[in-house]
Amino acid sequence: MTTFPLLAVLLPFAAAFAGLLLSRRPRLRTPGPPETRGAAVRSRAVWFAVTPTAASAVLAIWLAWGPGFAFIEGASPGEPVGRTYGTIVTGGIPISLTLQADDLSAILGVLVTLVALAVQIYSVGYLHDDPRYPSYSAFISLFTSAMLLVVYAGDLLVLYVGWEIMGVCSYFLIGHWWEDRANSRAAVKAFLVTRLGDVGFLFGIFVLGVSAGSFRIDDVLGKVPEMSTGTLVAATMLLLAGVAGKSAQVPLHTWLPDAMAGPTPISALIHAATMVAAGIFIVARLFPAFLAARPTLDVLAVIAALGMLGAALAALAQDDLKRVLAYSTVSQLAYMAGGLAAGSDSAAIFHLLTHGAFKALLFLCAGAVIHHIGSNLMSQMGGLRRTLPITFVTMTVGFAALMGIPPASGFFSKDALLLTMERALTGGRLTDAAALLLYGCALATVAVTGAYATRAWLRTFFGEARVVALPEPQPGTAHVVDVREAPRTMLVPIVLLAIPALLLAFAGGLHLDLGVAALSVVLALLGGGVVYAFWRSDPVADPSRLLGPFLVPCERAFHVDSLYAAVFVRPTLALARLVVRTDDRVVDGAVRGSGRTAQGLSGMLRLVQNGNVQLYVTGLLAGVLLIVVGAVVFT
Amino acid sequence: MMGWLPVALLAVPLLGALLLLISPALLRPVLRGYGLAFSGVTLALAVVLAATFDYAQAARPQLTVDQPWIPGLGLRFHLGVDGISLPLVVLTALLTFLCFAYLSWGDARAPGQLLTPATGRPRALVFTLLVLEVGMIGTFLALDLLLFFVFFEVVLIPMYFLIAIWGGKGRRGASIKFILYTLLGSVVMLLGLLLIWAQTGTLDIVALSQAHGAGMSRGVQVLAFAAVGIGLAVKTPMWPLHTWLPDAHTEAPTVGSVLLAGVLLKMGTYGFARIAIPILPEGAVVIAPWLGALAVVGIVYGSLACLAQRDLKRMIAYSSVGHMGFVLLGFATLTTVGINGALFANVAHGLITGLLFFLAGAIKERYGTADMPSLGGGMLAILPHLGAVLTFAAIASLGIPGLAGFWGEMLALLGAFQPAAALPRGLFLVFMAIGGLGAVLTAAYFLVMLSRVTHGRPARPALSLAATHPAPAVAVAGPEETGSGAAESQPEELGAGAAESQPEEFGAAEPWPEEGRRPAEVIETEPSAPKAEAMRDIRGYELVAWVPLIVLILLFGLWPKLLLSLTTPAVQTLLGALS
């Protein structure tokens, strides 16, 4: 059993290579038209994709069987399962190749593998006609492997390896339909923004590792009490940069909405349930270090407060269903960050699990809707509850969980988070202003969440079906099919995910604070009710008009993108052009100038070498004369 | 007892070159396999060298040969390998072999194949490459200062001819710039080496390293370090002594670029680890902050220059400036971690940039240009395998963990986080931060390049179309974009257009005025090759040359211990007094 974490990581890793290299090779000898050959390639790729992920899921569940929900229930930590596979000498602090599953890793491993399995199965139907399915599924496998490496790593640098590989998989998968330049740009943006945070993250690892004398997480956490506050604040602030990048928190959140250019299953897996949660996970993993650095917690609280409310407002104004869900993800991740800032890692991880389930469900349902309509835009949807009954029911469960309506799982986890934030008001590590801001924003966000979830639900499934001429399927959208519901490979994962989205909280043990719970439900229903009232008055118009003059800023997400383009992107490009010019005119100009100078000087010397013998003899005599005079004078 | 191995490593390629001189007529029919055979034997010897190497004692020189050569000067023929030079020797032998494989495996009519009487002088090419190999391997084996210098110089001449004879349009200027610039650097280095000799009375690198600067005053060490350092920095190249590199790379033929980036640049950085730092430790402490500063300037400057580059080969050349900045930063920290990182990045850069130049060459052969706007995007649709390998190489180069590029950069930054005790820490923290920013910029220009070249809808027709209907394919490509299809039909117009547009935005990127007329050269090099022939995806001989590089990039990325356990003891020894 000690090798299970390693096996769980290696199986999808091997599957990725097999999927990339072996799906088309050795060349299939089946005679016949290319379509049947393509089908054979596909079926092989499907086997490479699904089987190892399923095996990893079994291993992860096995690992989690013992601890169960011990982390969330706050039980005393058990002994981690795993082992060290040697060390890499660096000349300084060695890197130890440790893979282990403790209480926290075990449950997250289950989340990762199960969502990955659901997405792999779902993708079989969703990308049925895509000729690049083998590479697509191989990158999902590679991603699964990298995420499991992050979860099970016992050494910070090993964790960083997985952390970056996740980023590059995200890049490949966002850009899966690279024919469209917009998708390519979104992929580049996602990678660069997260990479910017990752550099800070790496430096944070350096600070922690060097002051602890080891990169092993256990050793680092053991040394936290001995570290100075300055060191801890510096380390955690730097780590926070990576967290903000990966978990799409203010100010590095701008990549996530654009990342919706990727196929919808990718959005469900990477940009909702797992990778973006890695930032929250890493804070929970190193929570003692963060708790000892109060200024960092304050910063985290402010980031979370601004992020959750801003993103929720932006979600309210989007027309693209996937972008609604993307901003909702930013907002929900900010909830978890707020919970961490308020001092409870178990509440944050609990919400991470339930959010992973219900947000993956919402995305997969959105995928089914998009698959049916052939467009991402809600203005082209409506009345779908009759044509897509299963999707309707499951997506309703997802929206209920998102709003925090009992008895869905999101209700309980959000309640735990709000309770933590409320307690931070009176006696926590946060300063009063930060705690107040956090709790206030959290309550306001509950109402706005209710509003945007209701809006998306109404505009998708109710009202009149819009008759829209179906455009030719573009890359970036799913292919239009004629079936009434999505194919079975898509429906089965949706239905299976709806179960934990509804009931996960009951497995984790219920803790309920009636006052906070009642308040949050009332707020959520209030937000939903206002939207419903606007919708009833005119079912065709967009209820987001209730935002009034704030509609455009919300739709543009407060113009952060334009700001960054003006402040960072364009100056960098201008600087790059300046460098190229300088390199030619100044640096290389000096080199060429010295060459020309040498040529010019030699040209002057050449004047003397004119072939005139009289001149030569004169020069010779003058030289002899000079030497003689010199010899006479100096001796 | 195994002392013959280093000698044989030099003797085999030298013998191959000499035989070519002696009996040219006899060898002409077997010329295609000839270089392959000799470099293959050399590679086999290098593998034997790696197998017989005693890894428990990687810190000290092994398999040494020490014979008096010119007793009057105290010059000795002293060769040997340790943990620092072994990877570089094997890398050199491998890259040379792969270059020969690339040249002689495929069928002779393929574009870019230089081993044919029609396109090149095959005998001269084989001769040049074999002499080049002697010089490169000798540099890494030499344990005597003057011997090192001799081999260091031997390399220049074949590389000069490689660029000047088989290069592109602007080859004349580029090759002259290359040889004058590097010769000038070498002269300064020679002065430094002679200063060391004058002060200590010996040229033996082993003895000098063990002395750790004893017998030289601080002032002498600083002076000697500066002189040797400038010579090495030109070769590395370090900002601002880099401007020979983009021209040389852009004009060199594919194998020239590969060897230039893969091996020649390493000779400069190797000199820091072999000579400058161990022999002149006090000088190193004084100069290191300057070295570090120039290194990080090089990282950011190189990355920014790449970001605004139009030509693919030029972009990869500038990326070398950035990557070598990381290597120099690692050396400047004067810590085991940092120098380990530098040596790792050195080898990784040799593999990755070697692969990148192979790819750039392949792209230039197919499209007839390496100008990114003219390539028109969509390579993943037209040439899926080539596009995929290009993506792999770019991702490896930007330092993704799991591939070789990461560990060197990471360790260099870690070294800068905690530099040697004698160095100012605050300054190196600033260097680290700037270096980190450079890593983001590195990612930026590679991803932008991938986006421009591999993504998007192809401006030219898909591969299958071109294969079945070559004639209409050209017709379709012509009006759409300024690809080589257009260049064939309207050369003057396009040439003029390119020359006009350059001064506006990117004119500075092209220092040689002839460059504006590149489309004319397109017509020269592929006169009537049918499009379908030119646009085939990865071919057999390319695969043979590239797969070993890809495998090694993955291997070192996933199992960095292979290299690090080899260099660590050697680095600890060379730092000696400093660590």
C-alpha cells in the first residue's frame, strides 16, 4: 500500500505517453475507408484514457478508505502512507522524492481521480468526431498525473514539478482547437499569467526550504515555530502569488474566463474542480506557516473579499453560459480563500470538495446544453427543460448547491465557511477591518450568487425556445447533433456526479449553525427572487438589466483586462522593439563601428604604401636618422 | 591504464580528416557513410569512456594522459575527464554523430542535404566537421592551459568555413564577424592565461586548481579573471558581447547552427568551470557581482529581443543569449548549487537548442524562409508531426519541469537566493528576481512563437491537398499570403515589400542590408522542387537525428540525478576554498 501514491501518479503518466505515441502506431492494417481506421484509433485511445484513470481512482479510494473525512472533521492527523524513493543531490539542500498520502491528500486524491474519470468518459461522447481526440485524452491523463503528484508530493520541489506540468497541460487543452487564433491567445494568456505567479511561488519555496534546511513538507512545517515572522511573511506572500495565479484570484484572475475557450470537459476538470483548487490546497497544506504570518492572512482576506464579490457581479452580467460559470468559479474559490484567511482549513477543503463536485457537474451539464444548442450564449437558449429533462434535473441540483439551498452539499460547506468568517469578526487572527470586509462581502456574495444562478437557470431552461439558425460549428464550440438528449457516455457521468453534488455533505458529517444558515438561505433566495421578479416581467429580456448603469462594467469584469494590456502588455512589447533597435544600432553598431574605424585607419596607412620608391627610400633614411639621433641623445 | 581512450577520441576524427586529404578519389564513392562511420566510432569511444569512468571518484580527473609536448615552454599534452567534462564530451560526440546522421541518412535529393556534389562540396564538408569535432572534444579533455587554448582556437577555423561556404545569403559578413570577434576575445584570454603562467610558472590545470590561487596576489587574480572571463564571455556569449551570435546562427547551415549552439557556446561556459573559477578564486569573488549583473541583463535583454523577432532562427539565437544568462548567473553565485545548475543548464541547452535549430532548419528547407509572418501559421495542420516536435522543443526550452530545461534554471536561481558568503546577498536577490522575470518573458516569446507558427488556420493548403494536386496548391498559396509560393511568382514585388516594411517596425532586427532580399535566395536554393516534395512531414533522416535528443531531454528532465550526481563532487572540489 505504500507504493499506491506512486502507482496512482505513474499510471496516468504512462497512459499519456501511450495515448500520444501508440494510438496511431503500429499502423492499423485494417483495410477500408479512413473513417473506420479513425474509429479504430479512437477506440484504442479511449482504452488508453479511461482504464488507467479508473485504476488510479481505485488506488486513491483505497488510500482514502482509512482516513475518510478525518481532515474535515478535525480529527488528529493519522500517519501518512507512502515512501521516499531516494533523493536528488543538488549540492545544497537535496530534493527528496517522497510520495505519500495523509488525511488531506487522500480525500483530494479521490476528488481528482473521480472527476478526471467522469470527464474522460464524458469526453468520449463530447469529442466524438474530433480527429485529435488521442492527444486530447493523453493531455488529460498527463494532467491527472501531475495533479496527483501535487496532491501526494511530500517535498515542495516535487510538488512544484507537478504544479508546472498542470499549467502546461492547461495550456495545451485550452488551445485544443488551435485553428481559432482567439483560443490560442487564451491559452497563452492563461499560461503566462499563471507562470508569473509561479515564479513567486518558486521563490516562496526557496525561502521556506532554505530557512528550514529542507524542502520536505514535514520538515518545513516542523521548523515553522523557529522561523522569524519576517521570513514567514515573505515566504507566504510569495507563495500567495502562485496561489493567486493558479486559483485565479485577484489580481491574477483574468486568465480564467478566457480559458473557457477550451472544450467544456476541460473547463469542468481543470478550470473548475481540480487545478484551480490547487492554490487552495497548497495553503491548506502549509497552513501552519500561513497561520504564523498574520499580515499574509490579512492580504488573503482582502483579496478573497474583493474577488468573491467582483467575480459574482461579473457572473451576473455575462451572456456566455461558460463565462458565467467561470466567474462563479473565481467567486467560489475566493470563498475558500476567505475561509482560509479566517482560520479554518477544514471548512475551506470541505467547500473545495463540494465545489469540485457541483461545479464539475454544472460544467458537464453546460456542455450537454451547448452540445445541443451549438452555441455558448444564453440569449440563444431557453425552454430546454422539456427537450433535455435529465440535464435539467441534474443542472438544477448543481445550481441549488451553488446557491446554497438545503439539502444540497454546497449549503453545508458554505455554512461552515460563513460560520468561520463570522467567528473571525470577534476573535481571530485577522485585523478587524479585514474581517469585517470579508464577512460583509461574503454575505453580499451569497445574495449575488443566488441572483446569477437563478438567472442562468431561468434563461437556459425556461421561457420560450429560441429559434436560431444553426451556424456551421466553429472550432471552440461543440458539434451540433440531432439527438434529443446527449449520448449516454455524456449522461452517465452527469448523473453520477449529481449524487455527490447533492449528498456529499451527509457523508462528511453535518455541522450546522442555524443562525448563519438561515441568514444565508434568506439572502440567496432574496437574490434569486429579485431576478425572478425581473424575469417574470419580461421573460425574453435579460434580467441582468437590474444592474442598470453597472451592467457594462460588470460585463467587462471592471475593465481589468484593458488595464493590464495598457500597463503591462503593450509597454513590454514596446520595450522589446526598443531592445531590438538598440541591439542593432548601439550594441552591434559599436562592433561594426570599430570594424569601420579599423578599416579607415588602415586606409590612411595605405596612402603611404603607394609604390613610389623615392618615398620609401626617404622614409627609410628618415627612420635611420631618427634612430641615430635617438641613440646619440639617449646614450 | 585506460589512458588511450582520450587520445583515441581525438585521434579517430583526426585520422578520418587526414585520410580524406590523402586519398580523396578512393573515398569519394563512400563519402556519405564515411563521416558517419568515423563520428560513430568516436561516439562509441565516448560511450566507452562514460562506461569506464569511475563514478565514485567523479571529482578528480580520470583516464589521464600526461606527456611532455614542448618542454621548452613547459607545455604538456595533458588530457583527462572528470564529472564536469564527461557529459560535455559525450554530448559533443553525440551531436556530431547526429549531424552526420542528418546529412547522410536521407536520400540525396532532399532539401538541405549538403552531402551532394550539386549543392555543396561533400568532401570538404566531411573534413570540416571532423576537424571541428577534434577541436571541440579536445577543448573538453585538455588539462593544460595552452593545450586548452590551442583546441579552443582550432574550433574557430572549421566553423568559419562552415558558415562562409555552406551558409545563407549573408554568410560572408556573418562569418567574418564571427571569426574576428571570437579571435579578439581569444587574444584577451590568451593574455590572461599567460599572466597566470607568468605568476605561477605552470600551465597544468590540475595543479593550478588544487592550489586555489596560491601564488597569485589578489590584484593579479582580478586582472587574470577579467581577461580570461572576457575571452570566455565572447564565446558564451554574454551580453553585450553577443552580437556575432545572431548573425552566425542565422546564416549558418543547419548542422553549423546545431554544433554552434550545442557545443561551441558550451566551451565558453566550460572555461569558467574549468579555469576561471577554480584557478582564480579571489578574482572570481571580486568579478562575480559584475558577472551576475551582466548575466541577468542578458536574460531579460535576450528574452525581449526574442519577443520582437521576426526570423525564427534569429529568435532561437537570441534565446541562447537568455539561456546562457542563466548559466552565467549560476557561475556567478560561486556556490555548489549554482554551478551545478549552470552545468546542468549547459547540457540541457545543448540538447534543446540543438533540437530547435534542427527544427528551424527543417522549417526553412520546407517553407523556403524562416520569417515567421511569412510562415503563416497552422503548421500543426500542414505538418502535424513537425509542429508537435517544435512545440515539444519550445516547451522544453522555456523550462517546464519534467523536461531538461527546468533543473538548470531552477538551481541557478536557488544559488542566487543564497550566494557564496563572500558575495553581497541583497544584490543577488535582485538578480534572482530579475532572472525570475526573465523566465516569464522566456515563456512569453516561445508561446507567442508557437501561436504564430503552429496555431491558426494555415495560409497554405493542407498537406494532403498539396500531395495530390501540387500545381493548384501553388496557385492557391500565391495570392493568399507572402509565403514562398508567392515568392516564386512575384519575387521583385515581395522583395521590395519586405524591404519597405522593415524600417518601420522590425528594420533593426536585420543588421545586414542584404537580408531584405531573402526571397530572391529562395529561388536560388529550391529552383524547381515540386511543392509536394518540399512540404513533406518529418522524414526518416530527421527522425534519426532528433529522437535521441528528445529522449535525452525527457531523461534528464525526469531523472536529473543522472547529471547532478556526476557534477556535484567535481563542483565541490573546484570550489575548494570558497565553499
